[in-house]
Amino acid sequence: MASSHSSSPVPRPGGGGRGRIYHKEREPSPPRCRPVRSLPDVCPKEPTGEGRGLCDGPSVVAEHDRWTVYSSKVNLPAALNDPRLAKRESDFFTKTWGLDFAETEVMASFYLPNITREHFGPYMQEMAQRERIHERCKTICPNKDDVDAVSSVTTNHDKSRAELDQVPKIFMKPEFALEDPATFNAVLPWSHFNSAGGKSSRDVASSKLLQEKLSHYLDVVEVSIARQISLRSEAFFHAMSSQHELQDRLQETQRAVAVLRGRTAAIDRVMCQGPLQALRTALTRNNCVKLHNKLKLMAAVHQTQPTVQLLLSTSEFVGALELIATTKEVLQQELQGIHSFRHLGSQLCELEKLIDKMMVEDFSMYARSDLNRSLKDEPQVLEKVHNPNAVSLKERLASLVFGLLRQRKLDFLDIYNDEMITAAKAIVAQCVAESVLHIEEIDTEVVTKLADQMRLMTFPQWFELLKNIFESFLLFLQRIKATLNVIRNVVLEVLDSNQKSPVLEEADSDAPGQESFQVPQLLQGEAELAYLTHEGLFISDALNEAQQQQQQRAVQDQSSATGPSIQQDRTEPDCTSGPRESASREQSFMSGENMMPSELELNRVLNNIQELLYTASDVSHDRCVKVLTARAKDGSLERLSSAEFVCLSQAVDGFVRDTEELCGRRSVSLRGALQSQANRFVHRFHEERKTKLSLLLDNERWKQAEVPAEFQNLVNSIADGRITLPERKAQGPDEKKPTEFLFVNGQKYAVVGTVLLLIRIFLEYCQCVHDIPSIATDMLTRLSDLLKHFNSRSCQLVLGAGALQVVGLKTITTKNLALASRCLQLVVLYIPIIRAHFETKLQPKQFSVLRHFDHITKDYNDHIAEISAKLVAIMDSLFEKVLSKYEVKAPMPSSCFRTVCKQMAKMHEAISELLPEEQTQMLFLRINASFKMHLKRQLARLGVINDGGPQHGLVVVDVAFYTENVQALKSLERLDLNMAEIWEQKR
């Protein structure tokens, strides 16, 4: 009952403040002497490791070491804040920090506002009234009852505390026991009594004193107990009265519980035991049915491996994979934990891996057999095998592709690609071998390489081989396209089913919930059993059969279902969960969406199928390129004639068009190879014709040639718009004779034989471009070069007088010059026609090359003008020579004018039949101008003027003779000579 020294704080019962809390005063303890400490030094020493504190500075009383200046430590803050200094000694600080040290002030922060008393004015005004009320209440209304109660409790507590403190502490210990000798000796100190055993008066007094002391201790404790009981007497009496009342209520509760137990036992006996027994029987029956179905399911699962072997024997890979997947799902959901099937899952996994290998091998064998079979005797898609009982190989391909997609073996197209490349190589080898068999000149035992064998063939034989290869590759591509269409259809079906499955799931989820109450549910595992015992049918067929049976039973049960509804309501909740699960499994079995590739992967497979078709086209073109390059290795294709190369080009273009139409891909390898050969052919073609033209020009004597009817017909066909070479016809008895001139558009052209052949040559260029449009630009530049060569070489031979040394002509006559000019005019006439023909064969972006014809036309016109100038120059030199000897004297006409008129007549005779009238007139006008210039100059030298004198009359006679002779020439009758210009104009 003793209390500790640390009691809780209580209010002091006296004045000195209302409600003030204080701790109880402790008992006075003996005073402790606190050691006298000296004042600390202004600059105390630094602490050391000896355990002395900072307060242990030098003492005034105690002995210590003598203080020196070395014991002092500089403390800058203390020195700056020393209150004993009236002002700072500026010399000390300004020596180091400058004169501005003392005057510097710290600026106020820009981020903190300047707070004054006015900022608290509104708050103090608002709270002033409330503060006055609070102070008034504290003064007027003190809580006196609480103060008195607390004071009484505190008084009683202190009194009992003081009394209990008189009792020794040993009696208060929990382990107090008089059996303990130490405790007994402490309570009863026998040392105070006589040990001899006598009862002296001292011993008696000691024992009485001890007895009284113990009695006093007992009284103190009893009084304290009584005081505590008196303080809690009301609680004791209340507890005793509550105990009796609680006993009465417990008795009443006991009687009510006994009555309730009796009634509950009666209800259990009358109403519960029978129905519960019925429910237990129904539950037992349901469990037996489930067990029976589970055993049937186990029996079906047990037959999985033989069924899979049966399906694999008929190449039904999809059914086998579906069966394995269904069995694995059944093992994981329905038969999980069955000890006898603990190894079946791993066995099914190994069997699935085996099926994967079998499908890959089977697909490889199918691709190999499909691509290597005869291209002409069998249909495009391999339909059936020789065994009439076997399934269609088209269905077999679809089954293989579906199985490979289901197993996510998406690289099966690579297998087909490898087989396709091998088959393409075999096609070329087979076609070459078949062609060589019919050619006796080639010994296959001596010449073993295919390229060497092809080079030994003649062009017709090799061209026939090339056409056979083209035809074989077209059939090859048709077969590949048909096969890839089957694969694409399978992938599209799978993709379509994947897109439809979410829609079906949403439709199932939106269906009304009462459907399960209207249709009798499949027992758990019935769908799995229906599939596992389908004996080779597809999973959808087996599930459709199970669904039809379910619907039939639903109709029968619905017609006869008139039983009590209570029992139906009791049994339905137990049966709804199982059929819903089986229905979801049924849907997953039918769709297989958990195994099929994603939509992204299926789209990638579709792209790969299209790329594979493109690859097939490229491979076919590459093999044909090898055939082409093997033949062209010795330059044989460059030596082809134009007709042969045109046939080759047309065949290649036809094959390229067919493959592009079949595969939708424009392959460029074969076109590139043909273009390379075409460039070589164009180079040889051009060099042959350029050489031929050079030879013709070097042997040309520049005399007018007769025009055969063949060339006239050629020119007529050009006039009719046919820029082609007509077929040569055998000469008949009624063949037209050659003519003197070539008639073009009503005009006659006197030409040399070289120009006739030149016309045929550039028509050959045009024909070649018409047949091979891809070489139009190259052929245009070569034709431009040919025309430039003709222009430059003819200029060298005629104007440059090169024909004198090359052919052996004695001189270049005016007739040669006029004939050369007329030939050039004929070529200029056909240049626009050639340009228009090439323009139809060029792409719009290639029209820039047509500027070559503009340059050529300009060069030809310049050449024609140079020839005309040459003719004028010939007569000019004649006039200068003759008129320099002219003298105005009788007889008239003078010999000079006779000579001039004679030469003019010769000139007209030489060119009048070669050049048209307009050109002849223009030429003689220029010659007449030259004559007038020289005559005027000579008359000026002689001093003859038109003064009507004798000399003037003689000159007029000569001029009249000249005019009469010139105008007497053919086509010059109306030529205005304007001879008055020979006289100097009077100023």
C-alpha cells in the first residue's frame, strides 16, 4: 500500500494563483556541498583529451599554471562584441580591410517586407473585445468545488502517506516471508534478548516494546485499510446488490434456453431431417454422375494416343493437334492431379513436337513434288495422288498450312522458297537437255556444261530453246501462284475467324441469363468427351453433334417438364457452373484462337506470300538472264541481224509482260540484260552502217544516179506515213524501170546513190526503234552521229575537194556542187519526219535528246549555204578575171561580155536540171549582183559614166547583150537584173 516518492502533480490548496499545478514537495534531504568554482576566463583554453570541460578554466583559489600570452587564443567574434570597448580601434581593422570597414551597413533583404505595428492593428482590434471578456470570466467565476475536492483528496493522501511511511519497508515487499531466516531476524531481533534463557527485566521490557511496535504497525495498516474501505463503501454495497439481481436474470435465461432447445429439437425432428436426407441423396447422386462422367472422360483421354496415331496415318495433322490441345486442356482443368495421367502431359508435348517435324517434312515433300512434276501434262495445282482412297492434295496443303499456322511455324514459306529456287534451276537444265537431244551436232559426252552446249547451237535452235524456257517458266509461275493462292485463302480464313471470335464472345456475353434455365445443360466434360471420341472428325463436327443432341434433349425435357418447381430451383444452382465452363471451352476448341497467330503475324504472312510470288518472278528472270548471258559470252548476240535481234527483243518483252501481268511485279533483271545486249547490238549495228556509209562516200563520184523503183516505193511509203522498211518483192517482168529523178511530194530530186542508201539506212534505224523502243535514246544518238558523219564527210569530199584524191576526180564541177546541195536538201527534208518518229518512242522526260536533230538541221543548212556561196564564188572569180581586161571600144558586143554570157550559159546548163527554179533564180540573182559589182568597179576605173557620150553608148550595148542572153536562159525570163546599178549615182 506504500506509494512511491514520485507522485502525480496536484493543485496546491492555498493562495498563490488559481488552478496552478505544482509538484509535491520532497522530503528534506541532507544538504550537499557544492564545490566552489572560479569564474571562467574571458578567453578559455581549448579542450584537451583529458576529460576536462570548458568550464574547468583557471581558478582564482586553486593552484594552476601561470598564465602567459601564449595561453591566449584569438576569438574574432568575442573581440568584436567586447562590451568593454567604447569604440573600435580603427587602426587595427582599417589596416587590413580598408577605411570603409566601419561605415559599411548591411542592406535589408528585398524578399522580406518591413513589418511594423500597424500590420497587427486589425487583428488586435478584432480580438480586444474577446480578450476582455475572457479576463473578466476568469476573475469572477473560479471553480471552488473542484478546488475543495482536490484539496481534501490531497490532504487525506498526504496523511495516509505519512502514516504508512512509519511502517518498515520490509513488510511492504512482495517476497515477505517469515520462513526466511534473514527476514525473521530482521523482524524479530533476538540479539536484544538474553541468550542464557533467563527472563530479566530488561528482556521483558524489550519484548513488550517490540510487541507494542508491531501492534502499532498493525493498527496503522488496519486504519489505512479501513480508511480505504470507507472511501469505497458505496461501490461495495452496489456490487453486492448487483450480484443478486444478476443471479435472478441468469436463472430466467437458463429456463428460456431450455425451452428454445426443446422447440429446436422438435423442428429438426419434424421438418429438417427428412429434406436434408433427400438433399444428401441428390448430392450423392450428382457426385456419382460427375464421377461417372469423369471416368468416361478418363477413358477417352486414355484413347488419345491411339487416336492421334490414327489421325497421323491419314495426314490429319490439324485434327491430331486439336486433339492433343484439347487433351492437354482437359488434363489441366478436369483431370488435374490424377496420378495415372502424371506422365501423359509430357508425352503429349513430345508427340506435338514430333507432329511439328512431320508437318515441316511433309510440307517440304509436297513443295518438292509439286514444283518438280511435269509442267505441261498435269494441272496447275496438285489435286490427287494415285491412291484413290487418299484425300485431295489440295486439302492436304490447306491442312498442312493450317497446322503450321496453328503451331506458329511461320517460316514455312522459306522452305517453299528454297524448293522454288532449286526447281527453277532444274527447269533450265531440263529444257537444255531436251533441246540438245534433237541436235546431232552437239555431243553431250564431250560438251558437258550447259553454257557450252547453248553456245554451240545456231541462233534458231537457241531461240527455240529460249522460247521453251519462257513457256516453262510461265507455267511454273502459274503453278506457284495457284499454290500460294491456296495458302493465302487458308491464312485469310484464319484471319477472318480471329476477327469474328471477339464478336461472338460479345454476343454470348450479351445473351440473357435465363437461357441456362430454358435449355438443359451439358454435363461437365460432355463437350470434351464428344470431341475426344469423334474418331477422326474435325472438332467443329464433333461439337456440332453434341450441340444437336443437347437441343434434342432440351425439346424433350421442355415438353415433359411439369414437375415441382421447388426441386428444380434447388438443383439448378449446382448445375449452372459446369455447362458454362464447358461452353467456353467449346468456343475455344472451335476457334483455336489461343494457339493461332495474332492478326499482325497473319498480315505479315500475307505480305510474305506476296513477296514470295515476287521472288518467284525475280528467280525466273534471273535464270533467263543466265541463259541470255551464257549465249552472249562469245559475242554471238552482237552479231545478230536486225530481224533476229528484233525477234529476240520481242520474245523477251512478251515474257516480261506475261510475268508482270501474272505476278504483279515488274522485274528489271531480264530487261536490264536485254538492254545491255541491245546496247552492244546498237553499237555493232551503228558501226556496220557507219562503215558502210563511209565506204559509199569514199567511192562516190558525185554524179547523178538513177533511182530504182524500190527506192521510189520506199519514199512513197514514207510520204504515206509508214516509217518502216517494206518487204522486198521478187522482181517480175512488169517491174518499173529506174527513173532519172527521185520524186518526193511532187518535187524531183537529183541524187547520188549514197543518199538513196542513206535513206534506207535511217529507215533501218527507225524500224529498229519501232521494234525495240527501249533503245530509242541510244539509237537516236547513233543516228545523229551517222547524219553528222554524212554531212561532214560530204563536205570534206566536195567542198574540201577530197574526192580528187579519194576517187580520182579531175575537178569539182558546179554540177557536183549542185548535186551535193540537192542531196543535202533531201536529207534535211526527212529530218523532221525522223524526229517525229523518235518522239513517239521516247518518254516525255527524254525529249531533251531531240535537240540533236535541231543541231543537225542547222549544220545541213549551213552546208547548203556554203555550197551556194561556193557556186557564186566560182562565177565571182571568173567575173573578176574577165572584166579586169574589159575595154570600152568597138566592135560590140565585146569579147569580155561574150565570154561572161558563155560561162553564164554553162552554169545554167549545169544546175538548171539539178536545182529547182526558185533556187536557180536566187542563185543567178546573187551571180548577177557579183557581175554588177565587178562591172561597176571596172567602169569606175575606166572613167566611163552615164553621160550619153560614145563610151556610155558602147557600154549600154554590152549591157543589153548581157541582159538579153541571161533572160534567154530557161526559168530566168522574168528575172529582174536591174543593170542601172552599174553607174555611179550623181551626188
